[in-house]
Amino acid sequence: MKNKGNLSFGKRLVVTIGTIAICLIAGIAILSTLINNGDSKATDTSSLAANKVTTSGKADTSPLYEDKLIKITYCEIFEVPSIKGACYLRLLVENKSDKKITVYLKDAYVNDMATFMGSGVPMTIEMGKKSQQPFTFFYSNLDISKMSEIKNIQFKVWITDENTKTLEETGTLKVTP
């Protein structure tokens, strides 16, 4: 009889855990729907171009940096109104090499204050191709209250191959929006 009681307890435990799991999943799904309906622009990355506010005006078409491996041209900085305090730096990077490269920004400064500049996905470019994938930084962490207060942006560009072997690191490049 004792074993039979344990089986009943085990079944009740499985049912209870299953019910809790289903309630948690349903609650998360409902919460996610409510959050996304409240601010759908924040999760819709395809709306970046439509919502951007550009303060850089027409970009200079002369390259910031060029050698036999890459060519880097400043395009613009912009922000998306639904993402407060974030700013995007768009560079046109051309892979002039005979191999796939990945481009990272490092040692970044905005108005002479250190910051991190990155992207959700590394900027990887096949040989002979170009990319304008934006790099993100948060000016709200830099004692800047609006994008128009950005006076200069400085960074180095780190270029690697597919195995993250360093191919090149530029000197400090400067952009004045």
C-alpha cells in the first residue's frame, strides 16, 4: 500500500508541475504581447531607416581611411526616437582584400569620453563587397542629453579574418558630425 500512495503522490506532483509550467508559459506569452503592442517600434528593426533623425548633414565622400585592405567612409550618425539615449554611427566599409573580413570598432570616444561602440551582429564583408551596417553607442551614459551635443567621435578600426586573426588595426579615426 505504501508504494501505491507514492505513485499517487508522483502523479499529483507531475500534474502540479505541468500546470505551473503551462501557467508560466501562458503568462510570459501574454506579457510579451502586451509589451510589444505597447511599443512595437522598439522591436521592429526594419523601421530604423524610417525613424532616423540625422544631424550629420551630407557626409563627406572622402574616405576616413583607405589602404590596400579596406576603405572607410563616414556616412552619418542618427538616432531612433523610440530608443532613448542610443545613437548609431554609419560607416561605408569596402573590403578591398582577397578574403572575407570582419570589422570592429575599439578604443571609442565621444566628446573625449570613453564608450563602447558595437553592433548586434559583427560587420562581416566578403571580398570585393561593402557594408553600411551601423555601430551603436549610448550617449546617455556620457553626460550628453541629446545627440546634437555630440561634437566629435573617435575610434580605431580592428579588421580580422574569419578566424579572428588580426589583419590590421587603424590609428585613431575622427568624425565631426
